[in-house]
Amino acid sequence: MTEPVHEFQEEEEACVSVSFLPEQEEYVQKVMLSSRYRANPKAGILLRAAGCLLFLAGLGFLLFFPRSMAGIVLFNLIMIVGIVCLAWTDMIQPMVRRSRARSVFEKSENQKNSVQITVYQDRMTVQSDGLDAAFPLESLPFVLEDDKLFLLSAGDQYQWMIPKRVLDENQAAWLRKTFSITCGGRYVRFA
């Protein structure tokens, strides 16, 4: 008498699967998070220091040499350039990036398409109108998280976001744990 043979196919279940329509503010947040990750902190510090020096130099020259009108105009211009350098990294550049991101979102139909992202223990799949692909989590150059979304990057051309509005707490905690284990130092969490 032969015993029946049971074949088991081990199907890996999706641990987190989300489908959503991107919103404009989420796209803006994605652009800001990506640029924040790529920003060089030393360049920002040097730019602020240069702005401070220009402002103080203009103020010093203005106080010590107030005689000529041309000197006053020149020193005021130096002070204005110093203020712009001081404000560039923290105020002006983010404002310009937000404006550009809003414009790109409004003009591009690709950014408004429905996206389905499924994250497994070792890979993720992305399905949208223009793409149906799988990516190993180990191959992602970086994974970023802030208070509003997860940003998954597979290079400069491919970046996806998972908004936290479509996740419950357990899913967000699982993603956080999976990315920190699988991606290691390439997973960055911004407060």
C-alpha cells in the first residue's frame, strides 16, 4: 500500500501590500526627502559661514566708512548677498524645490497614476501604468523614512513612496524593521 504524496508549494505571502493614488503634497515630500538625503552638510555650513562673513564685513565697512554714497551702496549689496547666502540652504532652496515639485506633479500624468507596491522579506514589487517590476531590497541604494512616508530608491530614475496614510501601525513597524535589517546602513530615518 502506498501512501499519498502531498506536494506543498510554499507560497510567500506579501507582508505589506498597498495600492494608492499619489497626492501632490506627498510627491513634494518625496522630492524634499530625497534632496535632504543627498544634501552635503559641509557645503551648507560653508555657505552659511560665507554669508555670515559677508554680512559682518558689509556691516563693518558701513559703520567704519560711511562717507561716500557709492561705498554705502556697495556695502549694503555685500550685506544683502550675505543674507541670501545665510538663508539659501534653509529657506530659499527648499522653497524653490517645493515650487518645482508642485509644478512637475501638476504637469505630469505619470505622477498621478495608481501605484501598487508589495514588500516581501527580501524584495519588493511595483506595479503602475508604466512599470511592472520586482527589485531585491538588498539592491536598493537607499530607503528613507520620515513622519509622512517611506521613500524607496532603485537609482535616480526609479523612486517610489509609500505614504503612511495607507499603512496601519503594524505595517509601518514591519516595514521599518524589514528595511533596517535588509538595507542596513542604507536605511535612514529622519525625525
